[in-house]
Amino acid sequence: MDYHIARNNQKLGVFPEDTIRTRLQNGELLPSDLVWCEGMPTWKPAADVFLVGAAFHVVPPVIAPSPEIPQQAAALGGSPVVPRPPKPDNYLVWSILATLFCCIPFGIVSIVYATQVDSKYAVGDYPGAGAAAAKAKTWFWVSFGFGLIPMLLGIAYFVFAVFFGVAMAGFPH
């Protein structure tokens, strides 16, 4: 039977019983980590489910599961739900626009990071998703800046040329 494991409201994964016991013994999982599987009404500490208190010579305190988790689990057909942080903006649209209208090389770098945000968030790598979003935003602004500077110089050159041409129009050649 596979068990869902969570620590600090973050899902750590789904593991078979023998893997959980091994990870509890070598310290990768804590006796206080919450465990849930199909048929269990609420999340319970691993120590209660796998009777590991004697192996650690400590019986961890009972951690009351969040009252939201059973409701969420019931709403989703029995699968447990661990609350997630909000998904960061991926800046994909801005990255594409910066690539098309500003600076292609830096815009491509921004697109690469922007596409990583959703996939990292989907697998539960929330810090990685946030870091990819920050890098996508940074490279968007770099691309925008490198596209804006030549554009402003071109506009200034055009305005100067028109002004100089109008000013010179009154002088004989």
C-alpha cells in the first residue's frame, strides 16, 4: 500500500510501506511527519502508523491534522491535498514580446526560465518555481533595456536629422 507523506504542510511524496520504514530508520523521514493513505480518515504521525516510537526511544507528541485536509480529501475523491503557495507569474507573455520587439538573445533566455516556472510548480518545487520566475523577470528587463536603448537612439537621430534638415532648408547650397 502506498502512503502520502507531508511535513509542514508540504507534500514529500508517495511511498510504499517498506520505503517509509527504511527512511524512518535512517532519519530521512521523521516520526512526526504526517502520513495518509486511502481508507484513513485523517492524517496521522508516522510514529502512530508504523509503530516506530520504540525504535527511536521517543514517542512523538500527537500532531493534530489540519481540519481542512479531510474536507479537501473528501472533495477530491479521497486523495489528500496539502496546501500550496500561490503560483508565481511566469512572465512568458512579456518574455515573448521582449524577444520579438527588443533583444532576441536575452529574450530567449527569459523564455527558457519562464517555461520552467509552471513545470517546477507542478512537481512541487515551489522555491525552484519562484527562482525561475525571478530569473525570467530579470532577463525580460535586460532584453527590454537592450532593445529600448537602440530604439531611443534611433528616435533621437531621426528627430535630430529632421530638425537639422528643417533648419538647413533656409540656407542656400
